[in-house]
Amino acid sequence: MIGRLLLAFLLLCGPGASCLPASDGSPVPLAMWVWDARHITSQPARDQLLAFCRTQHIATLYVTAYQLPPDDAALYRVFLRAAHHQGISVQALAGDPRWALSRYHHLPLAWAEGILAFNQAGRPEERFDGLHTDIEPYLLTKAWSDHPAQLLGGLLNLHAKIADRVADHRPLQLGVDVPFWFDDDPAYLIEWHGQVKAPSHHLLDVADSETVMDYRNYAEGADGAIALATQELDYADQVGKTVFIGQETQPDLFPSYITYGGKPAAYWWGEVAKLAAAFRGRKSFGGVAVHHYDSYRKLVG
Amino acid sequence: MPPRTRLLTLILGGWLLVGGWPVTSAQADEIYFTSGESLKGLVVEEHVDRLVVSTVDGERVVWRRDVDEAFFDDPERNYLYLGDEALEAGDVHGAVALFQKAAQFNAELEEVRDALRRADDRRRKLETLWEVRDPEAALRKHWGLRLAPTTGGAPKIAVVTTPSFAERAGLQADDQVMAIWGASMAYRPVTQVAEWLLGPSGSAVKLLIQRDLVLSASALPGGKWPGFEPAMTPAGLTVAETGPLGAAAGLRPGDRIVAINGHATRYLPLASVRALLDRLKGTNVSLQIQRALFLTRPGEEGT
């Protein structure tokens, strides 16, 4: 079945085409990280990003929005208006591994409050649709190795606090980036609020969506992207939350199997077709999230 | 990391009063000390043992041993800072991951590119089990130079032998080695600086040297003053192009001018620099410049 879908897709779209496969004829919902704020603050870059989203059917953007000077804030409003006019949902993206440390929670909370204030000060079409965190506490390798539970506990507590604030500002959403292995390794099971669960499941309890950094450049197989994300989708189905499947496109990463960077675009689309075919029936499946704009442009450009 | 000059105009303009968005945060770096205190400002220098923070009350030196964490207003700088901490702790893979995060925000930033190269340099040395028993002796033998410590920070080149690799590379006695692949060499033991300079034969290394030059109208009578076109870039006051007078003084396009007659240019707007140079016309002007040199390390036969 998947093979037939893939063949049909390749015949329809072909290499270099800018559409994505779907078994029911609709494009696979795509999200995309945009880290470099200059894509928002420079008008030509902003126009290019929006045009790219149109041709690539990008429905959701996670856009860096941290400590913006007032001049940039005005440009973000311009971008948000244009993106919303185009039907794109935009989440304010920020994070730092140290945000998982309880003693620094005031920083991400100030960020969250800043986004809320930004939204309140703008017209509805100029507002962010969500907050999106990318904290990755395991990048603090020594602290992570010495006391992972402390960092994980801090990560969970922080998201509970942010979720509390978001709850007062619906329909604002809270999205969280998590690595696929948060629920694959029993070593990271953690008791929180009286329940022992994987960190990614606890996070799904408090957030609206997770984007699983499911970085494999092949969809199938025991170590493929489908297998590695299945538990997150199972849990999200149970609790009524949404999961995006993050896929890496940056070139020259190690190990090479974590990224589509350097692979032909047709191969990428073929693997995305397999992901979509595997997850499309799941109510929790939000789509595929592409990491990230600069490298994805090169991959499919 | 070499001195930063970004956003200093905001300081001159009273940046702590800049509000707007996010309404709860001023646009500033913030240092959190282990004592529980914190300091807002702009981190303008990062060295192995200390940070220099520009505040509304002037520059302050803070010791890393007293710092719990430093948070920067630019996300990429947070990842550079964390990556450097990992690298200093010997965690090369961790550093690479953090530097790659920084690259996501701005892959074109020189500091980001340098950070990735210095992590790669360290990784290459580890993978090839490269080591040298006496770095200072090896530097003398293969580069033809001897380093000497200074009281003011970065080590100075005490001697450049002739002929030598160092001489061919354009290094001169009295040059200071400010940074290697963007990492500050100030306040490090000379042996450690020698270790950073050395590496597998054929590998690349980027040095930032500091040199004192004298711009003199009498060196080239009739030459157009000041003999170079200054420009303000994100890296600071930079020589955009040189005329005969500037070239005679030893200036090159791309040189960063860090002091004019002993006055730091870090906080000087370009208009003030031009006015200062106009006032100094006809005199001997001492310029302290910083220059990046890209070298290919010599092998055993390097001398």
C-alpha cells in the first residue's frame, strides 16, 4: 500500500515538484522551524519565506521570537498579518537548555509574559497563535549526566507554569519540542504529580502539542521515524493532544542518518509519504515538521 | 571570544530605558552570580577566567568563578557561551551540538563559524591523538617564534626568527595573540596558547593578532590624510580601504582599529572617529589594530 502511494506520488509530483503526497488527495500538513529572525525582519526575506510556504504547503511556522527590540516587534506584526492572511499558523519559538533549571524559570516565564503582552497589544491578525519551546536540557551534557531527573523535573514544572498562563489566553496554543527518545528509554521515566510516565507524556498532559524530533532519514524499519514516533502518537491519541513529526534537513550532521540534508528531494518526499501514510489515520497526527527553513529551502529548492 | 561591539550604541542611547517589547525585559545580557546577585549590561569581552560587561556605570570585570550563568539577549550567543563552556570542559561533541544550535540562528555570524572551526580543530586533535610534550619548544622549533606573557592579558610574540614559518606568515615581534578561532587567548598560560597554535601539519588555524602601528603624514608627503577609509561594522571600527599613507603605516583592508592614540574606539561613533582623525591631521598617530590571519600549520619540516 505504502509502495503504491509512493509510486503514485512520484509519478504525480516528480523530482523538483513542490507538492507533498497524501492518500486522500490533500497535502500533508507541514510545519517548519524558522530560527533566523532576519527572515521576519527583512522585507525581501519575509516575502520569500511566505512565498516558500505557499509553494510548499507549509501550514504552521515556529518562528524565533525572543527579546525582540520594539522595531522588530512591529515587523513581526507585519509578518503575522501576512502569514495569517495566507492561512499559516505562527507559534513564537524560543528556548535555552538552562530554562530547565528551576532557578532560571523566571526567564522563560518573562518570555511567555512578553508574548502574551505582545498579543494583547495587537489586533487579532497580528497575534501569535501559540508559544513554542525548544529547551533540550540534555545539551547541558554534564548536568544532564549528573542529575537528569532534576532537569526533567524543572522542564515539566516550567511547562506547567507556562500552560497555566496560556490557559487564560485561549485559543493560544502551547507547543513543545521533544526528542523521540524521551519515551523510548525507561531510564527517563519520571514521577511527576504522582504519576510515573515518560517526560514526553507528562509534557503532552500539560501542552497542546509536541513536535517530536524524530530525526531519522528513513521512515520504515525498527529504527525508522515511524517506529520511533509511534508511542508519542499512541499517548497523544489517548489524551487528545497533537503530535508533529519533526524531520531534520540540515546537511553535514553526524551521524548522517539523522538528516535528509544532501539527499535528493524525491527521496525526502518519498519518506514523508510513508510517514503520512502510516500516521494519517491518527487523530493526534498534526503533520510533519521540517527542521529548518534554511536547510529545507536547499533540499527542495 | 574577542571584544564585542554590538549594540553599544544602545548603551550610549540609554538602552535600559528602551521598553516596548517584551515589556518585562530590557534588551540586555544578564549575568547571574553564585551569590544570588545579578548584573545587567552587555558582555563585550569573554576570556577564559573573566567577562567584561559594559553597564550604565561603565565597564565591569566579573570573574567566571563567581558566575552561575550568563544569559545573552541574542539566542545564538547563549549557545556560543554554552558551547564554549562545554569545550573548555573537554566535551567536544557537546560543544559542537551547541555551536550548531547557534548556527541555526545565524550561520553567517563570524563568531559562529569560528566556534564551529575551533570545535573541529579540537576534535581533529583528539581523533588523531595529536599531542606535543613541550608546546613552547615546539612553537620555537616549527613556527620560529617565542611567546611571552604580558600583564595586560594576551601573550606577546617576543621573538620571530628569520627565516621561519612565523615570519612568512606575517607575524612580527611585539604582536599580541588575542584569539585563536575566535577564542580569547588573554589570561591563559603561554603554554596553553602555544598548544592552541600548534596542531596537525596542514591543518588550518585562525589567529587574531593585535599590533601597534604609527600613521604619519610625514611618511609620505602629499599623501591623502588619513590614508584609509574607516567603516563601522558589527565587529567594530574597520579599515574599509587603504590609500598610500595607510598602506605605508602597515594598514590593510579588514583591519579592526581598536585604539587611536591610546583611546579605545569601542564606544566611538564613526562620525567621532572621523572628527578625531581630522583633528590629528599632520601628527604622528598611534593605531592599535587587530588583524585576522588564516594559516596552514607547518609540519616537522615547517621551519
